[in-house]
Amino acid sequence: MISYKLAKQLKNAGFPMKDDGTLEGKKYIPLDISLEELIKACGDGFNVLMRIPQVKGLQKPEWEVIGEVKYTGELTFIGRTPEIAVAKLWLKINSKVVNKK
């Protein structure tokens, strides 16, 4: 599950969303975006997702995604859930596409 704030960032950046979410004014923001949807939307920019085990200093295990953006190279994002980590990657991939237009 991702936060409302992150879902809104995805929607504003053009992430293809279903119409089944939280009402914001007259708009719906889905909060239940699947990991599969996120990975598929990243396309070739997604490389690997791995769990970072719980270690001293971290309260909970975290997730790391490694991806690649053309002309930028390899990128790494960390999140409390795999969905959060991959959503961050998608936002970065998408920001590069938007900036090139």
C-alpha cells in the first residue's frame, strides 16, 4: 500500500490509474496500486527489487529497487514497502521522459 501523497504524485505525473480510489474533490485517487502494475509501468527501467534485512538502526526491513534511466545510468531507491520503492523509481523514470519533451 502506498500513501495518498505518493498516489497523488503518481497520478499528477501521468501514472495510468484505475478509477477506484479516494475522493479528492471530484477526482478519485487510487491508493491500492499493485506492485505488478508499478513494475510493468517502469518497463525496461526496472532491473531488480530486493529486501534489505532488519539491521541495527532500522526499525523495520526496507526494500531497495535498482533501475536505469536512459542517459542517467543506474538509480537506487529505498522504501518501507516494495510498492513505495518502485513508485519512486517510476516517478524518476517519468520525470526524465517529461523533461525531454
